[in-house]
Amino acid sequence: MSTATPIQSTALISKADAAAHEMASYVRTPRENRILAEPAPPTTCRRDYEAGADVRATADRQQARAQR
């Protein structure tokens, strides 16, 4: 008697491999993105953009230094 589990009609794999495959599928299942779930009105976008000014300035300085 075989301990293989059908995953597709043409392939048989062991129960351990089938369990690992199911666990990997669960781990790769996308979760809700809370950033995309929130509305993005112009005032919120403007506030986020203004709050990131120092980050953009730092990135610009690093980019300029890297291109010398």
C-alpha cells in the first residue's frame, strides 16, 4: 500500500511532501495590506510627503556621493 498523496492528477508525492507543500502555500498566502486598505486623501498624502523631506534629502546626498 502506497503512502503517496495525489497533488495533481499526474503526480504522486509523499504525505510529508504534501504537508510541506500545503504549509508553504499557507505561508505564501498574501495578507491584507493595511496601507492600501486606508483611504489616501490629498491632505494625508501632503502630510506624508512633507514628513519625508529629510529622508529624501538624505537619499539625494547619498546618491550624489555615490555618483562622484
